[in-house]
Amino acid sequence: RRKAPDQLEQVSLGLPPVTEHWQRLLGVRDGIQHPEREARKARPFPGRGDVTQAAFVGEQTQEYLRRHKDDTFFCFAGFYSPHSPWVAPQEFLDLYDPADMLLPTFPPDVDAKRTADHFGDDELRSVTQGYYAMISEVDHWVGQILAALEELGLADNTIVVFTSDHGEWLGEHLRYGKGHWAPDVVSRVPLLFRVPEALGGAAGRQVSDLVECVDIVPTLLRLAGIPISPHVQGDQLPVTADCGTCEGDSLALCEHHGWRSLRLPHFHYVAEASGAERLYDLDSDPREYHDMAADPAYATALADARKALLHRMIRIEQPLKREWPY
């Protein structure tokens, strides 16, 4: 309303179901005609390219940096993209030809469930185009934020972390979104650190260990010279030249109601409240279509994964070590 009142009717991508329910319960009326959410094809953002959610976050982040360039600050820039519905400004959609989009390779029994209107090739190519376009829009605004750091003389004294909260099925297993059982397509996300040389940053370094989002907080606290409280979960990541390897156990845990999922270096193990188990051999089946939990040949791997999950859960829940202040 403040920046572009003429764009109000173009901004909405459609209300998420929970938001619609919340507004109805509380009697909220925002005065905007929200379109239907189209989740099975890409479409161009109907308004100006500078009034998308990504543009808003990018511009607000730059303004925050300008206001606090002389302060110590922590800034969290939360981009909604990439996320359904698959809507991006036309210039980013134009970067990708749907015909060039690679399709998942489905096992025969899964492929047989597809139709032209249910995860068909055209649908998957369109959705992938939209997903890539949204990533490119975020990439554009991240570039603007990094450029602002340089312009304001903050780049050499600012730690930058880029990550995401989840991935996207993007048609794998004939699903969109995220959820049970958190395979790699859902749980494996980017994690990039840019640490200034003055803080010991190791430029161009790649670490292949399994790490978790909870590792970010203790890592940032150490870099900032702030004592790490005993109740803080996670391990410090090797993002400086003086750190050799990750401190953790090279396991990654995902949790939700009724199930736990543990990513190991070569396997993915899932335990459910019903007692059911899943085990995927990621070396031979990286897309996790074949559950090997009942295969006798994997009995040892299953037992090892079960033990690793049990050990992790006990370690998480054990009482904290008592710290006496002086």
C-alpha cells in the first residue's frame, strides 16, 4: 500500500489453506481478491517484478544494512521462494525452456501411475521451470544483498550464511512439497558460509560431512566470540582454516510426529511409532524407491542404523552437565 498501491491486486499468489482458515476464524478482511493457488504449473507473476516477496525481502534487507552499517547486527533474510505455487517474474521464467527440463527416472511401478493430468511429462517440466525460475529470482536478490555489503564497506567484517529449511519433492515419488520420510530431495539443502579472511575464513573449501541446521548457531557464536551456552544443540562446523573436520557424528536427524528419520553416510533409516522401519541403500538407490529393511542381506546395516538412532535420541534427551558460575 505504501510502495505501489496500484499493485495490490497483483501481489497475492493465493492464500495458503491455513491462512485462509485463520482469516475466516478471526474475521480478517484484507480487501484483496486472492486467486486460486495453481500448484501444478509455472506461471508468471502478474505484477511488477519489484513487488514480489523476494523483492520485498531483498530491498528490506539492504535498507536494514544501510541503517545499521555502523552497528553490530544480526540480519535474517527469509525468502519464501522457491516454493509452490510456482510463480516468478517473466524474466526469470524466460531463463529456462520447459523442453530442456530433466524429468525424474521413475521405477516401472511408479511410472505406471502417471497420466497426462497426474504428474505427466508436461506438468513436471512446467513445475521444474517454475522452481528453477524462483531459485534464480532469489539468487538475483542475494546478489543485490552481497553487493550492498560491498558498497557499504561491510563485506570484510560480515559473516554470510545461505541455507534453506527444506527441499522439494518436485515430482519424485509422485509428490510435491515436503514430508515423511524426509529423503534427500526433501532434507538435503544448500549450506554456504562466507567468513571474512580476518576471522580465519577458508575460501573455496568444501566439506562433504553430514551436518544439521542446528550446527549453524554454535558455529556463528564461536565466530562472533560469544560463549556457547551448555543448552545450545549442534556442533561447530569447520568453516575456518584452523578447523580440520566436523565435530559431529556425521549423522543427520529429521523428526516429526510419529516418526524419526536418520541420514547416515550410506543409508537412510526411518523408524515409525507403529514399529515399522525403512532402510534405503543410498549407494545403489539414491532416490530412495526401494525399501531394504526386510531384506536379510541388510540385517547388519539395519541393526547399525537402529542403534545409531537410539544413541542419538538418548544423547539429545540426557540431562545437561551442571555448570557452576564463579
